[in-house]
Amino acid sequence: MAQSPLGGRTVLYLSGATGHSGYWLLERLKREHYAGAIRCLVRPHSDTSHLDGCNLTTEKIVGDLSDRDLVTASMDGAKVVLHIASIEHSGAVVDAAVRNRVEWVILFIRLGDTRSTKAHRLSTSRSRTISSG
């Protein structure tokens, strides 16, 4: 990957930044005066105007969560992952986090709107899937 504009800061990796929940998360980070760096994976045709104008230190990686190699490469250097995008890609996000030795992975998943009832959990040594039924 090219040189990051985040300047060696602790990196928060965020999926779903351009969606409804992403909007409110960025607003909360602004209210809390979050000073860390935020790397966001955004789809090529997403409206990034809120992300661009949020006055937080951000880096946009253009791509898709279905591209496992991109997810892994773009997560390099992240300490925390907040995955608020589709549950369908949670496995790829957790796998990338394990490969990158991310310290924390937080999955925000609303199970009521999904076709799948699987949630993913990250342990210190491996990733495992926990089925809700």
C-alpha cells in the first residue's frame, strides 16, 4: 500500500463509515474529540461527503469487503477494528484482523435484519464462529 497520511498514529479501522451507523459513529467521535487516526474502507461509489467533512484524521481506502486481500492489506497497522458494515463480511474482517494481529475487533451486528444468524468472535489465538441456533 502507498504511504499512509495517518502519520504513525494509532489506527482505528472502520468498515461501514459511509452508512447510517457510520454517520452517527463519526458524529460521536467528533463530540468526544477523538484524536486518533481512522482508516475507512469505502466502496467506489459511496457518498463520502460526511467522512470528508468530519474534521477527523481519516484515510479512505477504496474497495469492497468482498476483496479479502484488500481487507487484509488495508488493515495493516490497525490496533482496533470497528466493523459496522454487513454481517456477510464479518468472517473476512475477523480473518484479516487475526493476520494483522489487531488488538481489538468490535463487531456491530444487527441480527434482526440479516438472512444469517451467525456472529463471529475473535480470540487471541484464532477466530471461531458461534451460531445462535
